[in-house]
Amino acid sequence: MMHGGVQPRAGAVDVVVIGAGHSGLAMSQYLSARNIEHVVLERGEVANSWIRERWNSLRLLTPNWQSRLPGYPYSGPDPDGYMSMPDVAGFIKAYAAHCRAPVVAGAEVTSVLQAGNRYRVDTGSGQWNARAVVMASGAFNLPSIPSMSRDIPSSIVQLSTRDYRYPGQLENGGVLVVGASASGVQLAEEIHASGRPVTLAVGEHVRMPRLYRGKDIQYWMHVSGVLDQRYDEVDDLSRVRNVASPQLVGTPDRRTLDLNRLTAAGVRLTGKLAGVRGGKAQFSGSLRNVVKLADLKMDRLLDAIDVWIAESAARETLGPAERFEPTRLPDLPCLGLDLSGGEIRTVLWATGFRPDYSWLHVPVIDRKGFIRHDGGVVASPGLYVMGLPFMRRRKSSFIHGAEDDASELAAHLAGYLDRTSAGDLPRRRVV
């Protein structure tokens, strides 16, 4: 993509932004507003992961009115709907064109390392030398598949949610879906509807209704300030950054998708997959406690919303306060399943993702493979990260969460550039 009619060329630049998804483009917009010269390096095309690494039926968990980027709100005809993946990709591509972002497509970053007081960024199409680098490649690069996958019989096909596209690609026969967060429950429902028996292995999860008192649950999370909670306002930041995505689905009928709906449809629930031995899957016996905790936390959230409504003296017409049926479970839980017997033909890992920093050769990665940062400011001067869960706010990983995060980090980055000498790198300005 060109910026001002000129394709950026490899060389010296103030800032390199890695990734042309919504986070990288939001940062680009704020850097442009400050007249800071930069490029946005993208391994594929704008919105690449939304186009190539999502299943066909996926829709955003947030309503369209929440889909906004700096200076670019949603303006379509269905503010209460939920974008499909082509819609999301189109929205992000349109934003890149709107803000004339200096994107270099097809520039996969192969190495980032420190070179004196700046960074050297190598790509397959050239080398960049930058005073600062913003890593906006996201937190969902590689499927997080447990090592027990190696113990599953070779006769069973294994897929991650990044590989899955639609039910027809699966073997005929039973499917074990591992993980019951947003992706797991959505795919369990879709695959079961295709006629394949589904077993869902349920670990810790966040239960949440789609609608509450007549409005989308995200509306209440937004107006009550929950999504704006900052990272420096929580006691156990590591824990909240690892909370699973809520059991939500964005459908035209705005329905709630929870474990009760799945069991009513015929999906079999088990506890968390604890291990595989001798071709047999072993499930945790703590499922009853796990679902009770999820039910309790949901009720606490709804209690907090009710208190906020009462204290804010909301004048709008609202439905009554309500509580939902506790999660139903069978009296005798399934604790084991013979994977060699032919009942299960596919295992689908809905166990989340992890970032990929294999190209980052700066000592800022912890022993678990996560980057050390303070609200996006990485533990190496001039290095920043964008788009991580609860990076600066609870909403950080959502599309609309990039706006505030990028604004604050761009201000910090500008201060860093002003405090440091450009050395032999000329300070050029965006025009």
C-alpha cells in the first residue's frame, strides 16, 4: 500500500510498526498525527490474519457500534449486528486507505535486534533501521496446544481453531472439542449441527448472557466502565490477562450460547482434558465446581450492572433484573473416553493462542514466551507492543480498545524520540 503516492523503501526511519491489523493501523494514525515518520510492515496484506486465519462462520463478539478506530466509527446500517470476518477485513482495509497508512505489504519480519541506540529490522524484502519499534503483530499467532496432543492415537485427526474452516472438512464421526471459551462453544454448536456427535471438554470459562435487561451485555460493560478499567487498577494482573474469552456468539438473533444450550442440543459435556494414556482420554472430575464458579461470577457481574443502573438513575426503558438457570450437568460425569474405539475421529483444540516472538532477538521475553512490558512499554528503550489482552485496559484486545492504547503509547513514544538523539539518522517528517 502506498502513502502519499510513494511506496516506502527500506532504509532509515524513525519508527517501524510491525503488523497492519487494527492495532498497527491505529498506532500509525497517531504517529501520523504527530508527524512522526514511520512505516507499517505487514507479512501479507492489510488485515491478513482476519482474512486467512479464521473459520468461515466466525463473527465478532462485540456489536458493530463498538467497531471503531481513531477517527473512523462504524457507519453501516446495522449498529447492533456483529461483523463477519469479510466485514472485519473490509472495515480494516477501508481504514488503512482512509488514513493513508504507509503500509509495506509482503514484508515479513525475520529479525529484530538492537544495533547501538536503535533497532535493525530485517525482512525478506529489505532492512530497516529505526529509533523505535512498535510490535503490533498480536497475541494470537500460534495455537496453544498442550503436549498431551502427542499421546493421541495417530488415527485421529487433530486441528486447531486456526486450521478449522467449516464442518465439511472434518472426518465423519465424533469430534472432541477441547476448550469451552468463545471459540469452543461456537464450534461445538456448529459441528454438532452438521450431524457429527460432539463431546466438549470444559475447563475454566466465563459465562455471560448475550442480552441483559434488553441490551447487549457489551453495552453494560461499556457504559458502566468495566471495559475502561486500567491495568494498574487490578490486584492480580497476570491472572486477569489470562482470563478466557466469554462464552458469547454474535448472531443475527442475538442469542445466548451457553453450556445449557449445548446440552439441550445433544452435546456431551466432560471436565477438562487432563491427559491421554494408552489411547484413553482422561477428564477432570471437577466440572461441577468449575461450572458453579462460572455461574457465580456471572451473577456477580449482573449484580454489579443492576447496582450501576440503580445508582445512575437510568431514564431509558429497561427490562427487569433477571438471573439465569444454573448450568445443568449429568449426574454421572464422563471421566474417560477411549480414543482408539472409533467413536472420536477428530480432536479440535480450542485451547487459545500464544504470541510468536521467534524473530525478536532482544532480551525482553520471559520464560513462558511472553513479552515483558508495562502497559505496552517494553523493557527495552524504544520498544513497544500493541494489541495484547488487558494491555492498558480491559478492552485492549478488542478493535475499539486500540484507540486509547495507541494514543497513550504514541505520546510516550514521541517523548522518547524527543529525549534521545537521532545520531546519524536524519529526522524526517511525514507530509
